Amino acid sequence: MTNDSPGIAAPKGKRWKRSRSVVLTYAPPALVVIATIGLWELLIHLLDVPTYLLAPPSLIAETIGERAPELWSHSGVTLRETLVGFAFAVGAGLAFGLFLHFSTIARRALYPLLIASQSIPTVVLAPVFVLLLGFGMWPKVAIVGLFCFFPVVVGTIDGLAGVDPEYIRMMLTLDASRFGIFRRVEFPSALPQIFTGTRVGATYAAIGAVFGEWAGSEAGLGWQMIQAKGRLDTALVFADIVFITAMALSLFGLVSLVERLTIPWARRGGVMK
Amino acid sequence: MTSRPTETPTDAVPATASAIEIRGVRHDFGDVVALAGIDFAVARHERLGIVGPSGCGKSTLLSAIAGLLEPVEGTITIDEARSANERLARCALMPQRDLLLPWRTALANAAIALENRGVSRRQARDRARPLFERFGLAEFEERMPSQLSGGMRQRVAFLRTLMAEKDILLLDEPFAALDSITRAGMQEWLLGALAQEPRTVIFVTHDVDEALLLTNRLIVMSARPGRIVRTIQTDLRRDAPRREVVTSPEFAALKEIALEALEL
């Protein structure tokens, strides 16, 4: 050990490099957002756009501040619909994906129909669900569920089908049963794709609930939006949009966090393929 | 958890009997004849090498012996067992790629065969741990595969195969993906490990030097259809250092015979 200074300098350099890369990752999009908001504000004032046509960001912020209790309580309604629907979709999607994986006959019969069913715009079913299930939470849960179900099923089936057959051969010579192979190889290696499907579902979930509320409801951010629109309260419409977006992003972030904690190995380039 | 019967029939069979007998094996994939007229026997604790050009059906033959596929014609008998499932219960296969599961530590990867047989996680790991110590992998137990070098990963993969507690090890080009220096180290390591844990080994490779160094007997195969063109007795004295063995006249002579059989 003649020269230990690199040993001390290296971590410092690394840390600096890391914080630099964090800045390089987040700063550009953040700047674009800030610039867009600034430009929006500026243009409205310069062009003298009436606020009932397009509300400036300052007014939206003011509205959020003034009507926070109302916004939060409607958020609660929408959030519950979103989470319940999402939970159903993940549970049912996983179960159905596993069922199709294990039953060749069911897969042959149902998988093409499942894919084909995606050409039906789920949104148009919202009024049907309202007619069937009333104005409460359940028609929204049904819409959210339908929105999120498909990506979870597809992620599960594709993930399980994509397992390298060499692993299965190896496991067979190591005395693994069918279930042992599923539990120790197939399911864990399908998890990254299952999470990808779930993340896609998470981005749809809140929008699904809002669609459901538009079709008929008595509360929720979607309901509040419709009411605000009728009164030409454009700032409140935007405030609702801000809340809906925040909700979608939070759910996405939550799923990503769970993913990171559950399958840390998938990030280290250890994914099997 | 279902577990297969795992009795090792080592004591039931006299030591002189062949562990593996292959008679008139032929296998086709569609119109392609992958293997034809394969006949040989492997004695208990023999190390048999199979060398041949790519596409000569080496891997197909290993799969057939392992019981992963049933040949179209002929019989493969392992200690009286003939059916594919019975063979599967008696062989452990080590493939070219280490196929370590990236979400399991080295130790948990090595212990997986025990878990497959219904041993609890903790017990399986406790039983695998002494092997890490014995085979120069101490301190690496808790590493993830992504934190191990290629040679280390291959060692863990070999321990996993050993932990299956099968008498027959089928090694399918296990070192093909390693650089030549790592590979030389691995060959010595493997010989050492097999001296401690004797097994009946079939070693498939496309490297003649490796085959000569690691086996007692070498089968040379031709491509399409895969046939045995030559059997070579390769028992080299392994008490000298590797560099002396590979530069000895006997080694050169055996290599010449093998290369001639390979038409190289």
C-alpha cells in the first residue's frame, strides 16, 4: 500500500458522479415542466385569454388552495374506486393468467378472445355498468377492473411462457416436480413482466374511475369536473386534472416501489433471457 | 411437495457392472437423423468423454441418457432402469450455461435440488454450506450470481449438480463459455472435486485437450448422423503438473489419434 489516496478519492468521485447523474436525469424534464407552466401563465396574460376558456396556473393553484377540503373528499371517493378496482384486477389478472398458463385447452380457447376483446373500447361500457350496478362505487370498480385486468393477464402469461426451457430441463434433472419448477423458476422469472403489466394497469386505473364517474355518479373527482364544467369553473376542472394525475402517478410509483423491493435482482442485469 | 424416490443404487450393483449401457440408439428430429448406431457402456466412476463437431448429436445423446427424451430406437439402461423417468431420477445434468437463478444466493442455488426433494430451505442450505468450504468457495455463499465471476458461477453450478446426490453426472460443455485461463483452472478444480466425490461422469466437449485431460476414455463422434467413429483409452498419468502433461509425448500421440478421428 504505497498510495492509498485513490482509495479515499474514489468513493468521493463516485458519489459526485452519482449526484451528477441524478441531476442530469431529473433536471431537464423538470425544467421543461417549469418552462411550460411559465409560458402558459405568460401567454394567458399577454393574450388576455378569459379564465373560463383557459385558467392560468396561478389561478389553478389558488383554486386548489381555496377548495382543498372539497377536492380531498372527492379524491377519497375516486381513490377508493381506483384502489378497489385495481386490487380486483391484479388478483383476478394473476389468477386468470396462471389458469391459462396451466391449462393448454383454456389457453387455446380463451387467449385469442382475450386479445380480441381489447378492440372493444372499455369506456363505452361505462354507461352499461351504471345501468347494471347503479350510481355507487361498483360500476366504477368494474370499469377500473376491466381497464387494468388485461395488462396484468398478458404480463403473467407472457412472463410465464417466456421462461428459458433450459432452466426447466435443468430443474427436471434436479428432481423438481411440476409445482417445484413453477414455484422456484417459472413464477420468479415471470415477476418482472408481471410487474410491467401491473405498472401499465396502475397508470390506467385512476382514469378508469373518472370515466365511470362521468357516466353517472354522485361524487368523486370526475363528478366534480362535470359540475365545474357546467359552471364554466375552468380552474376547478384543471384542479381536478391535477389531482387525478397525481393519483395516477402515485399508484404507478407505489407499484414501482413494490417491484424494486420484491425483485431487486431484476435491476442488476440478472434477468434471465 | 412431491419428491421422487432418491435411493442411490450404488451398493445394490456389483462394482464391476456398467453403470450406463447404451444399445443401438438412434434418434431423429423430423427428417434429420441426429444419432445412429450408438453403442457403448460406461463403468461406475469412469469419466467418459464425448468429443465431436457441433451438430454431431452430443447434446441430444446427453438428453437421452438423462431421460429428458426417449430415443426413437434402442435402449439406454442405467442400473437396470430403462424408462426415461427412472433415468431422470438417476442423472444430474450440468449445462454449458451456468443457469444460476439470479434471485437466489450462491448457496441457495447450490441447495436447490434438496429443496426440490422436500428438504426445508434452512436444512438444504446447511447441507450445502460444507461443500462451499471444501471446494474453495467459502465466503461466496451469500453472493448473488451477478456478483460472481464466470468461473465462480460455473463452480456453484457444479456444486448444485453434486448436491443432487446422483451417481451419474452429465456435463454438457460446462466450461465452453470460459476464457482459456479460467478454463484451465476449472479443469484442475473439477478433477480435484471428482477425486473427493467420485461419480460416473459423461463429459461432452468440443475441446480435444480438455477431453484428454479430464477423462479415462474418449468417444469421438462424427456429424449428421451422429455416430461413434473411434474410442480412445485416455488414462493419462495425472500426478505431474498440468504443463508437463500437456507437453508430454503421450499426450501428443493421443491428441493426434483424436484429431485424426475428427478429420482435423
